[in-house]
Amino acid sequence: MTRDPGLQPERTAMSWLRTQLVLFALGLLFLKVTEQGDITALPVIGVITMLSAILGTFYCRYRFTQVFDNDMTVSIKECWIKSYLSLLIALLAIGYFTYLWAPKI
């Protein structure tokens, strides 16, 4: 039985691009919010988020310009990258809730 990869690599690359765009926009939003608030962790989270989006662009350029074989598997490095992105999204949610629940002076 032969497997047809179809458009799967392109769809995956496009989903990574959407994730990077959202992360970069959220980083900008966190930097903009810090102008109004006095929470010092938010600009750090914003910068980390934007840097992660930029590094993700380089990773996707490297990863999704390779020729795909039908027997390619997910490497341990890719598992670490996906875990890092999940941790970053959790950090963004915690930062957002901190901003919402912080006392406004």
C-alpha cells in the first residue's frame, strides 16, 4: 500500500505560520498593555513571545523546505519545540489573567 502525503506538509506549514503570526501579535499586545499597567512581567512575556515567533519562522523555513518522505517521523527535537510552544501559551494565559485580576490604581 502506497501512501500519498498530499497537501499535509503545506497545511502543517501554514498552521505553523498562523501560530507565529498570532504569537507575534500577542507579544505586541502585551507590550502595548504595559504602557497602561504597572505589571513588570508583561513586557518580558511579550518580548519572549515575539522572539519565539521569529525563531519559529526560521525553524519552519528549515523544517518545511525539506523533501518529505512517506516514512518521515517526528523527531525528539520537534516534540521539545511543541512542548515549548504549549508552555509559552500557558505563560501567555497566566500573564493575561494576572493583568485582568491585578488591582487597578
